Amino acid sequence: DIYTVVTASAITSLNDVVGDDANSIALSTGDQLGRLLDVTFDDLLWTTPAATSACLAPLIPLVGTDTGLGGTGFSLIETNKASGVFTGDFAVPLAWCRPGATAPESVTGLDIEVNYVDFRDASGEIIEVGDGAGIRANTGSVSLDRTVYPVPFGVPSDFTVSSDTTPKGRSVFPIHQTGMNTLSTPRAPTGLQSGEFLGSGDLIVHVRVNDPDFDISASGEDKIAQAVAGTANVGPVKISVLRGSDTVVLGFAGSPVEATGPINVGNTLVGNGRVDNGEITGITTTTPGFSGSVTGDPSVFGVPTTPFAGITITQGPNVVTAIFTNTGVTGLDSGSELSAFVGPTGAFVNGPITISQAAPNTVTTVSATFTNDGTPGLGSGSEITSIAPTVGNVIICQSGMPPANCATGTFVNLGTGAVSSDELVTINADNAMIPGAVVIDDDPTATVGNSATATWNDLNGDTNIDNNELTIVSGGAGFTSPDTLYVNQLGKIASFTFTDSVNTIEDGELTVSPSPSGIGFVNGQVSITQAATGGIATGTFIDDPTARQFGPMEEIAPDAGIFESDIVIRYTDGPANSLCPDTVDFAPINGAADVAVNPVTDRFTKAATSGDYCIVQGDILQVEYTDPIDASGDENTVTDSAAFDLRNGVLQSDKSVYIIGSDMILTLIEPDFDLDNDQAETYDLDLIEWDSDAATVTMGDADSQGAAFDPEPFNFRETGDSTGIFQIVIEIPQELDGDRLERGEEAQLEYSDWGPSGSDFVGDEDEDVNLTVFTSNFGATVELDQKVYTWTDKVYITIVAPDHNFDSNLIDDIGNTDVDPIKVSTRSDDIDNYKLVETGTDTGIFTGEVILTGFTHNADGDPTTGDANGNDVISIPSTGNGPTNGLLSADDDDGITVSFEFSEDETIVGSALIRWNIGETQWLEASYPASGTGVVRIIDPDLNLDPEAVDNFNVDVWSDSDAGGIDLTVTETNEATGIFEGTVFFTVVDESSGHRLRVAEGDTVTAEYADNTLPNPYTTGDELDISATALIGTIVPPLERAPISACRVVDAFANTLTSVSVDQQAQITCDIANGQDRDQAFAYLIQVQDGDGVTVSLAWITGTLTPGQSFSPALSWIPAEAGAYVATAFVWESVDNPTALSPTVETAITVK
């Protein structure tokens, strides 16, 4: 179901009420049965004032058709079938009329209520329910995005051309002077060339208004696009620059449209006295006849052969006739074709004129410009210029204004199909119609088609609509002409003939051309005359201040209620002062074309009386917001301000000492470069000079050395929005301008700050900001893996050189250039420029290896091995470039040296000896079973002939049973160990063969080889046999050969004694056994000591134990004194050879 609002009802109390007036009856309470829902302000019904009310006319321009609830199109619509839930929406009006009021008032601060009549509640009673809310405005605020702004600066083209590379009174910011006038580049000429100064130094200011009153859309982003009261286009946010009592107004934000205009000098805003588009409103045609189709065309002027006198020249009321003689192409193309002027020529003054041609030629009118050549009045056709076609040409003047001061414009009938009051003629109207708001339709049923809205004021009281009684509120669109239009009021119908006017000029149909036009206009009435038709109209001229309008302010996000405008401020945009730089080219903002040199009036309302315009340190930027309605319902003005300031720059690096080739994080802290608070900015690296012994250059491309620094990114980049901190990563170069940097070299980095604190403007003063860094000189160390090498060893080289860790993300190398050469040498040979490679990224440790190749020699003494001469090692040339392919010859008594020139004229070395060794032969065991295996080991590094392979050679092995023995091949245990092993297989039954050796129990086996690589004082021709032996048989550990057990004290009859008396003979006996398979000679000793450790008795016996024999020898002792004694038993090889055959055993003896 749908419930609509009642309008134009005979029951006045039901107008603008949701309900039904067709069947309503008055209740005893005075209410109407047809009332369902209404809206009130402060408990008073919101309804359209009567047509006779003085409040209606001023209300309509404020709210349009929303004079009451009915004008909003409100309806209660059920959300779904049989849901019983109804919704509707309307926009709260800006103003309303109280009953009986003569002027509308704002609804801000009032209470709004919606009241619903429930004709049957749960108890069957009629009740009224409602809900309410307060309509409140918000007090807006305005803010700048910062409290301190840098002072903007310009570019050289803003000033007089100069050959200086420093500012010299100009507000510019050059790169460092070292980068100027670089030869063989476009920058070679004197003066500041492109690339030798920073580009635009314009400041971008972000102005924000926080006023939720403008957040009116249910979704999406809104705008502040509203002119302040009393103006047509001036926005509510004024932006000014103040210096003491001096002020310039940069412009206004939040205006309905963006418009050009100069910066207003002073705080008093005035118009320019010229007519701009949008400054004439309320146009009323007093003499119809305007035509938008009167087209003048100079090309249709002309008589082929004879002069034609039917020419009139008009300026205001002055009309002069002339003769036209066509002297060139067909048509009027020059004022010199006009002559023989007759009429008030002396009254013509500089300004626009019209030229008309009558019959018999084509009737046409064109526009032109009269410019007096010195003699008063129109005296020559050469004074007429700018002949141009005209469409609907009109002249705009004010009373008493000289014609030369009038403005010009163009009338073009829009033909929009919109309805205006004078385009309706009443055909017929029913009686008893009710004045007030009405709807005009092109369909009598008012159900389809186009519609317009109007207010009917029944001037003669005849209750029907007569001519000129309708005031159009909204003209609608899409109406055709001619047509019949209708007003249907509860079945009562009025009809009208609609003719879309083509001979009247109305608001929106006038275009000022050129805009602005005329001079000396003041606020008030103007006359609009179309010379071609004689049509006359009037309008109201409001001269808007000649200030720039920045246009609407955009909401920063939906429902934020915060609106922002971005304002660009140039260095010129401050009050005039003698301190300011002398600007010659002012960027135009008043609509003038941007030419090579633009005058000051293209940017300011007037030229400075002294000095020049600019912003200097200490100026104040002020924004002023005029809130049309604050929380109290009144207009309110709020402000915010910020200062312009210049601050000192700071140059920093992440370290003070850098490895050549490593990265430096260079930081420039310069708040003066933060010109845009809303984005990260970029500045030229040529602002910085590098000064060291190698070169003095700028670090960008000005000196063609930028690639050496490998910058990332290419220029300084701000670390974030509005940080004022700019960073870049550069590489410490190895070479600059053809000269290499040295280790430990000092470099001065310098930034010339052309806007230091205390300077009036950028370029007024400068201050050098320095930063000192050094290339690292940590030195280097050379390490070899051994102190002594043999003649064919592999030498592992390690160089620790942090200064050569050029790139922490890559594996570097050293030694293979003449800049950092590594030389590996012996006393007889060398390898130059040998490369070592870093062990990993960012270690600074470099490694490589070289193999010593010895000299020609028979290393194993065997003429059947090696070459034809038996030489196992052959001399080869030293070769290789690293890091692992180096081959270097060496002698038997030599040395190896590794030298590294880590910096210019700085070299370190590492060295070791090369010596032959005396070898060693070993059996891995002292004895072996007769049927077992034995391992022979030869330790001789000199026979490691190939450190990258496993070597081998033959040794002699024999036994007592087979003196001839065998040749045993011993093989190196691994690459480059110098330890050789071979396995011998022992046999007691087979003959010796291969690695099998005949032995017998008790044999001694011998392994022997000839060492032909002997150190000094031996010579290369000397030979030394190196041998080792082992036994064949069982081997018992020494202390288990005759172990002692069960030591005790007995008497002569072998009875055990627990104690002994003084002078009593006692026997000390122990059990011993031979656990071997051979005879064992022994000596059995007993040592007796008293309590003080003094030996009182020592006795022994000797003998031989056969294999497996046990024996219990006894030695006697007669104690002389009572006491506690300790007897210790020993078993030795003999008394002369005290090799223990058993651990000692102690026995305690008590003597009474």
C-alpha cells in the first residue's frame, strides 16, 4: 500500500499532511479524520504558506518546491506485501515559514517531529504516536596541514637573464657550484642552464574545513561549493599572506566554480568594474524582439563594382552612415574599405561598434572595434578593426556610461523547453481553484509527461488562474513549443498555451564576450540592447571581487564531513617589499595568456609601489572560513595560520668509514624541500659535492660522474609524505674522473644550503653543510695453512681483507688486477696477479690454492718407476691465474711467499718454508699371530707427489723364515696425507708371494724403504734406509707376564700367621704364575717398612718359570721390634733389570 501527501486541498488543515481529504470529516476534537501523518517544526505544522503570504516569495529561492511536506514528493510506501511496515524519506529544508510569519527562518536549532495517528491500537482506541529529533548545525573549523611552511622559490626564467651561476638576488636554488658549466655538455655555457637548478619551487598547501553541515549525501562524497552571502562566486574560505599590516589575498576556496583572477593586494576586496559571465542576473526583457538568429557575416558585404552607401555604423545612440568599397576579396575585411562618414562622428569614443548593411545587398550586422588614432571622433576607416561575425550581438551599459565603457555580449536563445511565466497564456480555468503551490503538466491527467512547478497568487480573487498570476518555481524541461499545458487541482483544470519564447532574453541566455568586458561598471542595474533588433532588457549587475576562485572543496571520504582544497603558492605570492627579488615574469592567473614575459598585473590587482612581491621568512599564511550557520544558528568566522620559515639543512651518512665499493646511505635533512605535504618528493643528487684526493665532482650527472656512484634511486627521495628527510644509497666509487681512490682517503661531502635560517628568501644567503667520511684502511693479513711444506704440497692461501669486500651482496675477488695484485713465488719462480675469491657474501675473507710441482727427481729411488730415467717428478713451468689452478715449481730446500698489495704502495706478505723430511716406518702392532695380517705404515710427506690424487710405492718386507721377503705396495691413505699403508698376509705353510709372507712363531718381521728425499745436510743424491720390526707370536702385556697373588705371612711349616712376635722368624710368600708360552726369568723381592716408612728388610730370590708354571717363593724375616709393618712384594725381569712383570702387592704385618 502507498499513502501520499494531500496538497491543494479545500480542507486547509489537511494540506501537506499524509492522508485523504476526499472522505475526511471533522472530529469533535477539531482534528480531521483524514489525517494520518504530519511533520512539525517546534510543534507547528510544516506546510506551504498561503499564496497571499509575504513569506512565500522569499522562501521559494531558498528551498525551491520544498515549501511544505507536499513539495518534497514524500510518500509512505509499504516495504512489502502485507508487511504493515511503511517508510518514506524527505530532505530537511534549509528554511521554513511559521504560520503568520512575513519572512522565512532557518530550521537550524528547531525540533522536528513526525506524528502518526493510529485509528485502532491494541485496545481499540485512537492514539497519536510520534518521534522527534533536534535539527542542529555544527560549528565548522578550518585548518592548514602544517604549522610551518618552507619559503617557495622560483626558476631563472622568472628573473633577468644573468651569466651568474649563483642566485645573485634571484630566488632560485642551484645545484652545487662544482657541477656548473661542465665542458662538452649542454651545461657548458655560462649562467644557470637547464639541470643546474632545482625545478619548480612552488609550495602546495592543503586547506581543510571540518564542517559536517555540508555532508548531506546519504552516500558518496560531497562538496563545499557555495558563495558567501552577497556575492555570486566568492567561496567561504579566504587564503591570505600577511606581513605586519600588509596583506595579499591569494583567493577563495569552496566557491561554486573555479575562476581565474588576480591576487588581491590589500584586505579590501573590490571588483574590477568589468562585466564577467555570471555577474548579471534577474534579466527582464522590457522590449521583446531579441533574436538569437541575427547573424552578421563580413563576407556577405560587398558590391562588385560600385561603392554602396547603405552602411550604418552604430555606437550607443550615435549612428553614422558610410560608403563601402570592396577593395579585396568579397566582403568587409578591413576598416579602410569604409569612407565618406556622415553623422555625429565626433561622439565616437574607443570601444565596440556595430556595422550594418541594408538592402539591396544582404542585410547583415557585424561587430568591430573603434580605436581613436589621435584626432577626436571617427575620422578614418583605418580606426576600425577587429571586424568579426556576430550572433545575437548585444551591448551592456549602465545609465550615464560613455558608450566606449559598455560591455559586449551574445544572446543565444537556449530553447530549453523550460516554462517561464511570460510564456504561458491562459486558455481556460475552472472556478473554485485554491491558490498556492501548483504543478503544471503537459498531460491533463497529471499522470505522465513533463511537469513544472509554480506558485499561484490569485490577484483578482476570482478563484481561477489568470494571465500573469503564476510565479514559476521550477521550469522543468522537455516541453515542446507550441503546446497546451495544464494545472489539475482535484479535477479542476486550468489550461494554457505554452510558447517557448524566442524573442526575449532571460537568465542563462547571455554570454559576456569577451569576458570580462567593459569598464567602470558598479553594482546595480544594467541595460541590455540588441542593436540589430532593437530589443531592450534589464538586469542586475553584482561585481564580484576580482579574486581567484579555487573552486569547490572535495570531501576527503564519504561521510567524513572534512573537505580539502589544494592551493599552489609561488614565491611571488606575498606582500611587496624592497627585500624581495626583482621578478620580471609573473605567472598569469587572471586568464591572460602565458607569454615570454608576463606583467605583474597578470598576477596581482596592481603593481607594487616600491620593491616587488614575494614571500619572505616570517610571513604568515592565514585561512579564514566563513561558516554560514554554526551551532548557534548564526554565521561564524574561524581562522588558522602558519608561518613561512627557512631552516638549516643537515647532511648525514650511516657510517663514517666505508669500504671502497660498499654502499653508503646518504641522508639530507632539509625541511625547506618539503614543498608538498601529501607526497614524497625527489631532488637532484648534484646538490652534493664530493671532494677527495681522487677528484672534486658533484655526485649526480652534472660532472658526468654519476655512474661511478651508482645511485639508487637516481636522486634523493623523501622517506615519506612530509618528512623533510631525503635519502639515497650510493656506492663508494673505486675510481673518479680517471683517478682511483686510496684506502684511508678522506672525502668531504658538501651541500650548499641556499635557504639557511635567517635568510629572507631562498637564494638570499647560503651556508655550506659538510660531512666527512673516509674510505676504510683496515689493512689485510695473509695466512698459509702450514708453516713448512714439502716440495709437492698443495698450499692453501687465506687473505683477510675487509676493505675489498666491495659488495656485501656479492662474492668479490682480489689479486687479478694491477690495482690489487697478488704474487705467489718460490725462490726460483713466481705467479703474478693470482686471483683469490671471497668465501661468501660479505665475509671479506678470500681464499685460493697453489700446488707446488717440485723439480725433476727420482723420489722413490726405483729406476723402474716414473719416466724413462726413473724420475717420479718432472719439472713444469709455473702457470695459473687462480683461484685453484696455480702450479708453482719448488726445490727441496726452498720457501714460498704470498704478497698482496691491498692499497697503493702498501703490501703485506705471508711465507712458509719448503723442506724435505726424513720418513718413518711403522708396524701398527708390536706383534702379530703367525697366521694373521700386519699393517705397514710409511710416513713420508715427500712421497705425496700429487696432492690431488692417492699415491703409492713399494717397500721391502721380510722375516726370519724368509729373508728374501716380498715387495709390498703401500698406498696413501687419502689425497695429500703423506701417510702410506700396506697389508701383509702372514702364512706358516705357503711360500711368500705378492703381499703374502712366510713366517714362523718367534720370527721377527722387518719393513724397509729407501728415503731419497732427505733434508739438509743430506744432498739430493743421498739415500737412507728406514725400517721397523715386529714379532710373530703371542704377546702378553708386561704386567701380566708373572702376576703376583695371595701374599701372606707363614711360619716354617707354612701355617698362616695373623701376627708375629719379636725375634720370631716369619716367611713372606706369594703365588706367581707364568701366563706366557715361553720361559720367563724373574726376580722376587720383598721390602719390609716400619710405620715411619723406613725400610728394615729387603730380600730377593731369582729364577725362571717355564710356560704355564706356578710358584710360591718365600723370604724370611725376623723382626727386632714390635710395631706395625708393611711388606711389599715385587716381581721384576731381574735385579739388574727392574722391569715389572706384575703389579706390586702390599701385606700388613703386626709384630708384638
